[in-house]
Amino acid sequence: MKLVIGCDHAAFDAKTEIIQLLKSLGHDIIDDGTHSLESVDYPDYAASVSQKVQSGDAERGILICGTGLGMSMAANRYKGIRAALCFTEELAELSRLHNDANVLCLGARTQSVESMKSILSLWLTTEWEGDRHARRLNKIELNSRGQDAE
Ligand code: RB5
């Protein structure tokens, strides 16, 4: 699968390990940074990863910050992005089965790398169930139009 991955400084080491895993599984990876431990702003990485998923340059995205919270908040501002912060395998599986999550968010300060790897592996291999969930996903898109505050 063509995947794009991004992180902030809190998750630089974790990203390096996760990229190794993804490559060993045969995935094609775009590494959108960050590329060092120097402090950066997570919304910048959420933007570049989300935009590559929106454009189809990547099929799915992975975003890692300290908690995964900031990345998920930022990514979900982009139309068509369904970013899911998953800290258990059950959440990862359900985010695919029911929500067709196209961006996975992880927290490098709240999850071990081993846990992130097992969550990611399950997330990548679980297919969306479609059916009744399609109606609900359509409503997410429809309800988000014209909702800007006056
Ligand atoms: C950076 O210190 C931290 O705020 C960030 O990695 C993330 O946890 C934000 O949600």
C-alpha cells in the first residue's frame, strides 16, 4: 500500500522504527518528516499528510505526536479525512470496520512502540464493512458543510 507518515519531535524515534516495519511488510512509504528531534509544530505535519491522502498521492496516512490528540484534531479539519486516534487493537479494528479511517493517529508518549506496531498492523489489514456505515460516513461529510461559526 502507498502510505504517508508524519510526526513531530516527540515521535521522531518511533517514526523511524515504524517506517522500518512498514518497509519490511512491503509498503511504499512517503516520509513527510519531521526528520530530527528539534521542536516543530504538529499541525504542519498533519497538513502535509492529510493533503496527500486527499489528493490520492497516498492511500492512507499515519500521524504520530506525543499523544496523538493534536494530530487527530488537526487532520480531521481536512475534508474527506477520517483520522482515528487508536490506543488499542480493538479501536484500530473498529476504526476501519465502521469508520473507514484513512489516517491513523498514535501517541509516542502514551504508547509503546511495540503497541503502536501491533495496532498499525491490524489497522492496515482490516477492510471497511461498508453497508450501513456508508450512510453514516456520508452524514459526517454533509453535516460538516456550512458549519462555520458566524
Ligand atoms: C509536543 O510537545 C506535544 O504537544 C505534541 O507532541 C502532541 O502531544 C500534541 O497533541
